[in-house]
Amino acid sequence: MLSLTDCASTASALNDPDLDPDLRVLISLRTRNLSDDTKLFIVQGGDTPEVINEALGFPITGDQAEEPSYDWIEDHGRWFEIALHPSDEGPTRIFVENGPGTELGVHYLCQSHFWFDGEGSRR
């Protein structure tokens, strides 16, 4: 789990050669296009519900979770992007790794946004 809530942590992530190159591109795009108070969070394979919820400051997954009031979700292939804009804070983006090791609850939230039933309706 990465929390990029200031310029230093964002610069560190952008310069980390071990971070997925596609994710670094997404982080770079969002930091250029959003305001300085934007918070970026990265949910990676192996992150637990407790770690995810603590970093975000609200339960997005696990037993206490309710579906968040998100603005939109985008599928970027290896990464999903959840856009939130809490009324008392600046914009928030949550990047969720689209992989088998990603925590089931938040991964399902992202995947189910793009699944359709046999009649063309979203599940």
C-alpha cells in the first residue's frame, strides 16, 4: 500500500524503478492534471483490508465496508482507478492493482463496475 499525499512521496514513487511502469505513468498524469491537494493511494497485491482501510481513513473493504460514493472507476488494464471527492477534502484517487493477489473486496468493487449480466445490465 502506498500513500502519496505530498510532493515528496509522489516524487519518490515516480523515481522508484521497482514500481510498475504503467502505474508510474498514471501517477504522473494525475499529478499533472489534478490540484496540489489531491491524494493518491495505491492498493497492491498482498495488502490486507486493515492496511487499506487505515491508509484511506475509511472502510472501503472488509467487514465494516460500505460501497463508497465514488465519482467513477476507470479500467487501465493492470490498474483500476477509483475517483472520489469527499466533500471536506480534495480529490482522491485510488489505484487498485488488477491481479490475483489483490484484496478480494476492493478488487471485486472495481471488477463488478465493468461486469454485465447476460442482458446487458450491470450487476
